[in-house]
Amino acid sequence: MSAEISRLTPLARRFDCTPMTASEFIADQIADIRGELLEHSIYRRVDSPSALRIFMRSHIFAVWDFMSLLGRLRREVTCPAAPWLPPTDAALARFVNEITLGEECDEDGRGGYASHFDLYREAMAEQGADTDPIDEMLDHLRSGRSWEDALGGLDVPRGTSEFTRHNLDLATNGSAAEVAAAFCFGREDLIPEMFTRLVATLQDQGSRTERFVYYLQRHIEIDGDEHGPLSRRLVDRLCGDDRSTWNAAAGAAREAIAKRIGLWDGIADEIRLRSDCVEHVSV
């Protein structure tokens, strides 16, 4: 089947002639690279405490830069400044605010509340994972350095720095439609399937990964049942009916997934390198 025919298939299935939405168009345009991401070897490679520590050292940057994308969307659909103005779409404003609430002060599984970033940091402490790179990044930002400067000198894989740089640049300079598409199709729509694959590998490691598995399962539950469908509505709202906007948004979604693949590639290479070194020393 040719690429042109493949792209037309979802529309051809619409026997009631309902127009294709922006989110459906984007989903069709990224189906191939989305499948590539979900078949990545990283989900199987995080199969030991040492591999998990390497994974978490870089993945924490994805947990952190998520909030910059979310903050940009919050500015687009709510009014976080004074004087306040009512939102043009209360349902979308509620959706973005609900995500913000969950990310900044979710249930911690122990009767209290914590941000997802802090939950992840707690899981890193449980594993003995290295937090120096993310701590250094935040310290630089608190001291007034630009994010470009702060990111430049970190000791992380190239894929990690490129992933983070891309997302921060998008949150700062991208259009609202591009940010929404990357947020939906590069995060909310993908996270349940990515994290389900990770949980399947981690469950073999037992209670040693309790806090990290809790973090993953919270996202599987919330994003799969609620946030994924609502994020598509957000894309439809911000893309409107302009086809050039749809194409730009689809490009942003593809690039977000490509950068995620680069992030996974860098982590997988580091895990493989460390494993080879251990085997060499053992011999």
C-alpha cells in the first residue's frame, strides 16, 4: 500500500462523511514513527538496578521539561495573570488546570501529596540514581542563568540534552498549535503505552522499584483514561480548520517523537556501554 493511500485510509473509513479533525489528521501522519517509538529496545533494557539508575538519570529531564510545555498551554487557555479574564473554553481550561494540579500536587500513595517531579526524585533516591545533572540544571536556573547556558555544560548523553533543548525551545518559541500537538502526541497520548512496557519489565525486580512503579502507574491510569482524549480536544481547538496549521502541528508532533527516540537511543547506548564494561572487567 502506498503512503498516499495509507494517509487516506482513516478518512475513507468515515462512511458518514464526517470531516476529519486536526487530531485525527496528525495521528495519521505520525503513525509510523509512533510505532517505531513503541517498539524501541529501551523498554526491555531497563532490566536491572544498574540499568534503571542509568535510565532515571536522563529520564528525569523529561519529567521536568514536561512542566514547561504545560505552562505554555496554561497561558494559552487560561488566564494566570492579573487582571483576570474568563477562559474562552472552560472545559479546556479545566483540563489544563487538572493536569497542573496532578503534576504539582498529586497523591503520593502514602496519604500525602507531592509533585510528580518530587515523586520521581524519591524513586531515584530509592534506586541510588545520580541526581547531580538535574540538580545542577536547576541550581543554574535559580542563579539566573538562561536555560540554554544551564543545559550546555551538563554531563548527560547527547540525546538527553537535545531532547530537553528541543522541548524548552518549543515551549518558548513554538505556536500554540505546535505545542499542543507535541504535548498530546509526544506525551499524553504515548505515555500510557510507553510506561506499560516499562512496568512489565520492572515488575520482575520486585519491591526494589516500588516508588518508580507507583509513579508509572499513576500516569498510565490518568493519561489513559482522562488526559489523552482531552489533549486531542485541545489540539483540535488550537489548530482550528486551517490546513497549514495542521501541517505545522503534525510536524511538531513528529519532531517530538523523533527527539524521544533520540533520548531512548542515548540511554540504551549508555546501558549497553556500561554492561560491556562490566563484562570486560569480569573477564
